[in-house]
Amino acid sequence: MFATQISLPGVFGLIAEKQGFILARVAADEAEILTVCVAPKQRRLGVARKLLEGAEHLASDWGAVSLFLEVSNHNHAAFDLYRSGGYERVGVRKRYYADGSDGVILRKSI
């Protein structure tokens, strides 16, 4: 699945070796974080923040002026990370996840 995703136009990934990765895509002047993954032992050490900042810079270099992402309203650690990074809530996808949690859509100007 990742090989297919990364081969699509506008999709890019960043890797922090043995720590985590991020996939994003740029379309016109908007970008979207597709997924962020950090190894359990690397969580709360700033890996996700560095990956997110790297994706923001690269998306901006590719012409994006805003970046969107979506996070479960039950994922408090991720939600706190994004909010502290300047992301603002712009929408909700009710019962979006298999566990019934809502998907909160966040946006940041980059």
C-alpha cells in the first residue's frame, strides 16, 4: 500500500530511521498528512514533531500554503502535538474510525 501511495503524483515521505515516518501529499496549493508513525519506544521524544515540521517545509517548497490532517478525538497525545504546532480545528467527521471515534480535521497555514 505504501509503495502505491508514494508513487502517486504529489506524494512524499520522510523517514527518521528506526524512529518513524510521515507520508503526505500536495495538490495545488494544499497539502495533507496521510499518516504519521512513530516507533513506540521513540514516542514523546520529539520525533513526530520533527517529521511534521519537515513535511510542512517540503509541502511549502512544493507550493502548498495550507496543510490539513485528521486525527481521532480519542488520540489525545497526537491532538495535543498538532494543536501545539499551530493546527486549528476546521471540521469533524462523525464516527469516522472503526472504534466509533470522530475524526477531527485540523488545518495550518504554512
